[in-house]
Amino acid sequence: MEWELILSLVFFAFCAGTIDAAVGGGGLIQIPALMSALPQTAPATIFGTNKIASICGTGSAAFSFVRRVKLKWSLLAVIAVFAFISSFVGAACVSMVPTQVLRPIVLIMLIVIAIYTLMKKQFGQVHVDQQVTPQLLIFAALGSLAIGFYDGIFGPGTGSFFIFFFIRFLQVDFLHASALSKIGNFMTNLAALSFFIPTGHVLIALGLMMAVANIAGSLLGVRLALKYGSGFIRILFLILVSILICRLGYQIIVTI
């Protein structure tokens, strides 16, 4: 592969890591960049290479958030375990559900999330330091199961769904929701890689180079999130959801 292509992919991995650390959605940058640079490569290898880069950035962001944002360990454990299990099952079922069926459903859900977040000005601005009760853990488990399965079987918007769920049902702010979403996303990526690596659907050398850039970008993204807080993340969240809506809407139109 030419060095110009490698450098461009490393640059896009850095940008993806920065955005992904704050609000998720790094795949919106990395996957199109990989598809453009490697047009003859099988989609599974594209996704596998993307995952090996993004899991490093997501893991770095998760570690940084855990060090600097106060989170409940029991809650983190529930999110991590159930997100991994359901994403693994989703990846196993990936061939059973056509993406043409999922796209319109996801598009509607994203539009509802965007409108709700836009109308509720205080949504995600207040953090309630709740006691970790069995009911709270059940909510976290159910949400992680549903979103983890979705990430395994389809993927776009997973970080946005995690953030929205944690704010709406766990009553945390955008900053804490973003931190929790990194844990969930790291585990869903790990589950996906447990399929892609054994089947050889990963370009290891390229993935590792992109991983280094993704980690560097994630460190910047976490720093920006911690510095500017929930208001800044809310704006990025709305921008990202809007981009997802446009992307999925376009994909639906061109496949009609």
C-alpha cells in the first residue's frame, strides 16, 4: 500500500478518535475512509480493521474517563458484561437480518432522539448521583443488551444510543453518559473482534497504525469533553446524530 494512503488513513483515524471519545460515531469517519482507500477489500475485512483501530481508541478513552469521572463500579461491570454478551450474539446473527430492514427503523429512532434532545434544553445537563439499586442495574443490563446486540448486528449510531439511554433512564449528564458509553462500546468492539480476528478479517499492520492515531485522537477528545463539559458534548451529540440521519436517509434513497 502506498504511504500516501496510509498517512491519509492515519489522519482520519486521529479525527475519528477525537470525535468518538466525546460522543461516539468514529466509524462514520474511519469506515468510509477505509472503503475509499481499499475499494477491492472485502467488507468484513474493512469492518475488522476498523474495529481493531477503534477498540484501542475507545479503550484509551474509557480508561481516561474512569480515572477522571466518578463512576459506579458495579454499574460499569453490568454494562460491560451485558454489552459484550449481546454484541457477540448480534455478530453471530448478522447474516439473518438484512440491513435494508434495519436502516428505516434506526433512522426513525435517531430522528426521535434528535427532536427529544433539541426540545428538552435541560436534557443531559444535570447529573443525579443515584444509589446503585437492583432496579438501576436491571435498567442498565436491559439497555446494554439491546444496544450491544444492535452494534453486533448493524452498528451505526451505537454510541449515540448508549448516551441517550444512559441520560434518559439512568439520569446522568452528557459527560457521565459519554464515559459510560465508552465502557459499553469497548466491550461491543471486543466481542466483534472475537469474530473478525479468528476468521482473518483484519489487516493487522494497518489496523495497528490507525490504532495509534486513534488513541492520540481519543486523548484529545477526552480532554475537550472534560474541559468544556456537558453543554459542549450536547452540541457534538446533536451534530453527530444529524449526520447519522442524513447518511442513513441517503443510503435508503439510493437503494430504493
